Amino acid sequence: MKPRTMTLILGGLAAACVVGCAESTPPPSDQWSVANEQIGRATATAPAVPDAKLHLELAQEDLQKSKALIGSDNKRASTLIALATTEAQLATALANAAQAQQAAQQAQGALPPNAPPGASNLQAPNGPVTGVQAPSGK
């Protein structure tokens, strides 16, 4: 073969290898399942909290975009799936924080109006405590 032909063939093989080897990232099927599960968890509580709802919607959009990319651009799909998982976890955390804040406010509202800071609505038993002996001093 002529040197020029050999160079073209080797160049073509190298280009084919670069194109073929570039997509060596396996399909992120397991990651997609985890992200889908996280979104399911967030769906239970996030819609009631505006900030959490926003992050849930972003997670759902990223997961849908990743689904379209699986097979053609697995690396980008993996990145979008990781982002969707993180957004879903953030949505869940924001919803849980809002619920905890609401529970704390309700508990605070159940205290008597003149209660000192740090007081609880638990009451001490009336009357003497039985079963406890004072030291004898001997």
C-alpha cells in the first residue's frame, strides 16, 4: 500500500475508535431507578411546600431529560440523573424542615402564655414523691 493510503486508513480507524470509545459509559439504569425512588419520596410531602415543590419539579424535568439521553449520551444522562436525585433529596429535606417548623410552632402555642423560656407543657406530679428516702446523715 501507498503511505498516503495507509495514513488515511489508520486515521480513519483512529477516528472510529475515538467516536466508538467516547461512549463507553454504561447506561445508568440503576442510578435512574434510585432517582425515580427519591422523586417518589419527595412527591409525598414536597407539593405542600412551595420551595420543595419547585425542586421536585426540577428533579422530575431532569429525570425526563435523562431518560431521553440514555443510550445516546450516557455520560450526560448520568449527570442529569445525579442532579435529579439531589434535587429530589433537597425537596424532601425542605418539606421535612417545614413540617418540623410547623410542629415546633404548634408545640410553642400549646404552652401557657406566661411560661418561661425553655419550659414544657409537662406538669410535675401533685403531692410527695414516694419511694425516695432522704439520707440518714449517719
